[in-house]
Amino acid sequence: MRLSDSLHNNGQASNPAAATTKGDTNSRSILPVAPFSELGTVALDLVAHGLAVLPCWSLGKTPRTAHGVKDATIHVGQIRQWWGNWPDANPAIACGPSGLLVIDADKAGEFERLCSDQGQPVPDCYQVATAKGRHYWFHQPAEPLGGSNPLRSQGYEIDVRGVGGYVMAPGAIHETGTIYTGTGPLPEVSDLPEAPSWLIGMLRGKTTRTTTAPVGEPGQHAALGRELAKVALAKSGGRNEQLNRSAYNLGQLIGPGGLSEGLVRASLIEVGGAAGLEPDEVLATVESGLVKGQANSRNTTAAGDDRLESDVMAELHRIEVRETAKGRWRAKQDPHSEGFDAGTLGEILGREPEPRPRVEGLIPWEASTLVSAQRKTGKTTLVLNLARALLTGEPFLGLETIPVDGNVALLNFEVSGFQIARWANEIRVPHDRLVIVNMRGRRNALADERDRERLAEMLRSHQVESLIVDPFGRAYAGESQNDAGQVGGFLTELDRFARSQVRAKDLILTAHAGWNGERTRGSSALEDWADSIITMTRSESDTSNSARFLRATGRDVDMDEDQLGFDPDTRTLTLTGQGSRKIQQRRSANTTRIEEQVEQVLAAVEREPGMSLRALRAAVKGSKDVVDRAVEEAKARRLVRVEYVGNTSKHYRVKPQEVLPNA
């Protein structure tokens, strides 16, 4: 069964790419037409039905986002981003903001047993078959129910998912491979029945009243989803007007028994910001539309003597919400406001294990890597080789490499755009997966907050997983590259840009080394920052053909220096296994010594032709083994010939004319 078929069990597969918003006279698609993973398509279909969605780990139930169910959204742009980054993420539905109350039976027939024990028929509702049991969907009552559950204590293997909880969506995949499958077409929340009174009574018996504001009638919540979709898809130039119109329409539905002002305000602010509007503009537009909409409310639940008190409480709530929303909006714009990644030792050890290194023995997973290169050692060739390996999965320098799921971006500050593109083409980097941003001769986008936001948005849209910045010296926005405080601050902001804004996993920063090639030029903060430091140097002969060498050190990284090999046909770099500069210097020194001793052997046999091996050992400086090697080397080169008289060898210098022309 296809995943999309699990939402529509009648055999008609879902086509969310063609879904349109009800009431939208332009009949524009509210979902992307671009290719998308099947699980991403499932998530988009859920949002199109007004359901708040969050991503979980593949084949799992644990949320992938920092704040779990609190991150659930009906914002199409966020769904695109999540499933663009994590195409195999399992979609889940947040019950509270979706207006859902779900009875989660852990085994087949358990809810039927409860109904039978109560002398009640099984309610007619939408159901989802799970790996071992079944979900029963109802819309929330006027006073929403949370996740407290008295049924377990009464011997039923049943959980209740409501405000604050979530369930795996139809189309999600259980760790056993079972697909969560609905009993029919995915319903609108407004079409779901309310749980029967006897069941609500049982749940209220030991359920703490939630302090969450009512989520509104299901039909009103669907209206919220439609209005947010209109804002998300509004064309440039008309987004602010659509935001105001949607705020007005939703403001009419706020109030007792209607939509929560907090939910409406936060959702509008989120979608307005994602649409590219300025924060102050978003706040002013949302405020204006909501005030006017509430002044013309269509929510007539409150009446009579309670109306004044209701209005007073609503106004107090409005003020609190407005101030809270402003604070959260400011915090959201502040990269320092991210939640803490914290837990007990046991909780952290219990997480899914970290993947293997991105490049075995060289670049750890989700690392900040510094490539420190001596002048003209082939730094750009190295990073383009790395980009190719990251995109194709072929070994980098002969080392096992885990390919990226998304794309690779290169912020090119050093050479012209055409030149870097030509080099990348020669190295056979995939044309459609390397994103090149040419910064040479342009304003440094990393130095300006708005430019950084625009750049991050563009890189996110390309699903960049690995970000290369080349080189530090030109990307750096501070005054002095030797000031540890300034450099450290720049690197912290660069990390935040790459990971929080672009949402890349890998950050590779290149830098030029000092005059001797042993340390990175500038502040030591550069090397303190990196998880892995890859150092490129060359042999002492400063020529274009001099040998290049590479070594690496860092956290769980310790690679001895080795000579780099280069295939000019494929422009591929490899580690040769010939060892470091010191090893090759010793090898060269040994070769020089042998040459000197061969010359001494030749001089000796010219002075005294017919010398025995014993006499040569006495005449040539060096140990017996060294002299013997020199004699053998001279014989192998046909510079010395040997005649035997009995058991005695006689050594003679070979004259040039004695050597055959074809020898």
C-alpha cells in the first residue's frame, strides 16, 4: 500500500499537490507542486485538512524538533522545510490545536470491551489501525480534555490523547513496518462526532481541567487553517493586505466558545514572518485586523448578564496575549532564544546513537571543520573534492564518506564565479546539487543581519545540509583577524547562521596558514573553535610540482601526515600512504648517503683495479652493511664489474665504452 493510500482507504490515492482552499476564488493550490517525499505529502494533506502536524524520527514516535508537540504547526512553509530536511520523518498530529480527542487502544478489541462493559454501542467515528490496536477520533468537547487517563487504572489498555498530546498520523510508519491506516478518506475535524457523554463522563472523573483556552469549534479551526494558507501563498505585494484580511476574518471568530485569541495571534504572526514581512509590520497588521474583526464578532455565544464580564475578561486576555506575543516574537528573532538541549545523563545516553563520522577519521558528524592550507597547496581543489564526495557518497581521499540527503553550498569569497564553476565541473561535482554563492567583489552578506536572513532563507530553500565557507580571511566581518574576542564572536555567529538559520549539519571553513604552513593565520580562536582541523602543507621545495601533504587533528580525530596524490584526468585527490615530510626527508637522506658511498666505491676501484670486497670495505667509509649495499648498487647500475679468481672477487670500474648501447 502506498502511504498516501493509507489516508484514503477507498482506493483513491490522495493528491495534495492539487488540493485547493475552500472558498478561495482563485482556486490556487495550497500545497507545493514540486517533488516531495511520500511522508512529506502525507503531512501536507493533513495540514490541508486543518490538522496541526509535527515531525517524528523515522519509524519512530519521538519528535525531531526541540520543543516536541509545542512545535506542531499548520503552516505549509514549515512543513515544506521539515520534510525537505527530513524526508523520512514520521508525521504526527498535535491533538490540542487540531481540536481532536483520540482514544488510543493499545490492542485490538480493547475499546469495544470498554463499550460492552458500559452497556454502550461502539461510537461511529473515524478510526486508524495501528501496529497493535486502533485510534478512535472525536472532536473535542466545548471544555477540552487533556491527556489525563483514568481508564488505565480501571484495567483497560487505553490511553487518551487530547490537549498537550499527539498521535501518529494515518500514513505514518511503525517501527515494525506497519503503516497507520485510516478507515476512509481523511475527514474534516468539523465532521467528526463528539465523544459520547458516558465516555466523557468517565474521562472527566479523574481528568484535571485544562487551563488551556478553548480551541474553538472544529469548523472554526478549519477556517483558521484556510486563512493561514491564504497568507502563506499570497503573492509579493499583496501579503500584508491578505494578512490584514485574514486577521479580520479570524478576529470575528474569537471569543468564548470560539477560537483562542492566543492561538490565532501566534499563528498569524508566525505565517506573516515566514511570508517575508517585517516583524513590526506583522505585529501592527495582525493587531489592526484582530481588533476590527473582534469589534464585528460573529461569535454570539456570550449573551445577557454575562456579556459585560465576558467582554472584560476577553479584553484582559487580549492585553495579556498581545504583550506575550510581542515578547515571544522578539525572542524568536533573537538567535539566543533557542531552547536548551538538556537532559539527565541517562536520558542523553538513551537517545538515538549519533551517526558515524561524515568522513571516517577526518570529519565527525555535524562538525565544525577548519581546513588550514599553506599558500597554493590546492585548498579549493580539496574542498571541491569534498563537495563531490558528500553529494555522491564516493570516498573522500579514499576514506569512507556518508553522503548528504540534501545539497552542499559553497560561499565563494575568493575567486570569480565562472572560475569556481569551471573547477567544480572539471572535478565532476553534480551540477544540480552544489549551490554556489559568489561573494567576491560584493557586500559581505555575513556582515549584515538582513542579508544573513535572506541568504539563510535561500539556502534553506535549496535544502543545504553541508555549508562550505571559503576562505575565513575574506568572509570575516571584524576589524582584526588577530583579536581573539572578535574572531570568537564571528565564529559563534557563523555557527548559529549555519545551524540555526540555514539548518545545515556540517560547516567547513577554510583559512590560509601562516608563512611556515604549520598554524592558521590569525587568532588562535580559529583552531580552538574547530571540531576537526585539516592542515595542508607542501614539501620544502616551493614549486608548483612540490609534494602536498595533509594531516588532521581534533575531537576523536587524529590522522598522521601523509602525502597527497593527484589524478590529473579526474582531478581526484587521494592519500598515498607514502608518509609525512619527515619520513620522506629521511628516505631522501638515505638515498643521498648511498650515492656518496657509490662514488667512493668507484673512486677506490679506479685507484686500485681488482680490489677485493674485503679491501673495498676497508677503503670506503661506513659500516660493512652500508658498503655492501653501495657495491651492490654500483653493480646493479653496471658501473662496476666483478671477476672471480678462486673464492676471491675482483672489482673493476666499467669504462663508458664497455657498456653496450642497448644496455
